[in-house]
Amino acid sequence: MRRDDSRSANRRSFLRTVAGGTVGLATSTALAGCALVDDDDAEPPESTATPTEASTATSRSESPGVGIYLGDDRTLQLWERWFGRTVDYYSIALFRGSWEDYRLENWPVEIDIESIVSDRSLIITFSMFPRGSEMRQVAAGRFTHRYRRLAADLVDNGMSDAHLRFGAELNGDWGPDTAVGRPDLFVDAWREIVAAMRSVSGSAFDFVWAPDVWKRQMEPTRAYPGDEFVDEVGLTFYDKGACYPYPTRCSPDCLRRHRECTWGKLLRGRGEGYGLDFWTRFARRHDKPLVFPEYGVMAREWVTPGGGDNPQFFRYFDDWMQDHVDVVGWHAPWSWTTGPSYIGPERGHDSAEYPFLTDASVEFRRRFGTPGRSSDLPPGG
């Protein structure tokens, strides 16, 4: 179903405003500094070899599925042509201005939804409730009919197996449906939504419980709704903070050391014990797939500097996933066309604020795409 042109135009304007307004440090700021920060005693992983793009066009039939979030669905065809194949998953995020934004006809999708879901599974990120509503109302069952209507829309339009991510980054205090300070209420609200949506005939949704990879402002496991109400554990993490920014003058070896240090923090946590290693154990213990609905490289970030055009990030992550293929389900970078984490063809990059991440884009395609089938586009797009 296609949205009307005025809403699509407003959405593109909104995305540019958010990308430019909330992520605003200059690139030189991200490269400032003089030493590794928050180093603890973590030993960085060994660096990996860098074969050519074509040399890794190996079979990945047993690898985790791969998806993408773009924020501008008109770019999807170009992006997949660059990638060399159709992605397994496509990710969208709903607005939360009112309950009407949860209706299918008002979704922020700029091409026919049928053309997306015919060949891909859908990942949908949405808030537990829109503006003007409260979590306690959700937990009390006030909006059961709203979630049933959303579920019916999905089932009736070929999305009965969608992956549903709400209450995302619940252990951070920045979201409207955070669990910080109210973990029990969060659990009650989560269970109410899951029960309501599962009650719709034909539904086969996967409900993605999605904390940030690090501890943030609370112990995230305190807000775990229970195995009966969770199908997948989904993490948010980016190549930022930890051992960045780089020094002003940073050699290739200097870049590598900072990047390795940051990856080590992502694996083992930053002193509080939460990181990929912890969540791998957690997912195995609860017999849930570990998935990644939001992650990526980071050109820079207004609070925490990112690692910039870092191909090592995708090398480390791919190698890590191959070592944990028994538990990893799928991954979908948050490749916002107007934001600091975009990877893909350069023609799809829609930001004058953030630089195009050429090397990271090439490495992502080399690792997860089919480069040999995308010869009509140069490596950088």
C-alpha cells in the first residue's frame, strides 16, 4: 500500500532534520583526542586479514540472514542492485504521533508494501504507545483492541510472520517506553501487547525483546518478560564510544588499535559485564535466537564519537557471527540514508552532514552480499 506523496515528503524532511539536528559534531571533533579511553584491562582481538572483495564470494547458506533499514524505501532497489541480491529482511519504523500512525495505510513506507514483503521478511520497530498515552494504560489493557487491529492488518496483508520490535533500547532512559525505573510495569505492558497480538487468528509473529548491548541506566534483565512472551533477543550496538575518538594524528596502526579496543569493549562490556559475550550466554540459556535489528558503523555522534569509515567493524562482527552461528538468527544494519551509519551505494547516500563511508560499505557487501552480481556498480556505488 502506497502512502500519499505529502506524508512521504514530510517524512523525508523529518529524517533530514533528525539526522542533522541530533547528530551534530564535526568530523574533526570525532578525530580529536590523544589516547585510548575507558581501556580497562581488555585485550583487543587479533586483527584479521583483508582479502579482496571478489575472493570472499563464498557460500553463506548456513550464515545468519541479513537485512537492512534505509529510512527511504525508494532506495531499496538501488541498494539491492549494489548488494548483488535481495535481502532476507527489510526493516521499517513507525511514527508515534497518534494511534492512526499504527494503521497500515499510514505507515511511513514510500513504495508498495506488497513489493517489499513478497520477497523479504519484515522487521517493524514501533513504540508501545503513541504520544498522549501511557505505559500504565497499556499494562491495564486499555489498548488491547489497538494491538489486535495492528495484528489483523499484518495478517491480512501477508505479514503474519513479521518480527516485531517495541520497547527498543529499554535499558536506556531516552525512549518513551523505557523500562528504567519501572521494569515491572514494562513487563506487564509487554505481556499485554504480545497476548493481544497473538490472539488474532493466523498470526505467527516473532516478538523481539530488544535492549541496548550495554547496561546503560539499568540492569536490562530485570525487564525480561519471560520466555513465553519473547521469541528473539535483539540488540542495538554501534561502533562508537569506548576507545574513540582517535588522536589528531593517527597512523593506520593507531586506527587499528583504537578499533580493536572498541570491539573488545563490545564483546566484554565496559566494566559492568554487559556485551556480546554476556548476551550470547543469555540467549543460549533462554533458548532464543540472538538477532541484531539495529547496529552499524558510526561516522560520528553528538554525544559519543564513532569509529568513522571502519571496515574492521564488519570483519570482526562477521567472524564473531560465524563462531556463534548456532545462536545468531539475523542482522540488519540501521543504514539510514540521511544518517551517520549509512552503508551502501554512494548514490543512495542522502546527507551533506555526514561523509559517505566507502571502505565500510565495500566490506559489508564483500562479507554479506554477492559482489559478483553487482558489477554494474563500482565498489563505492
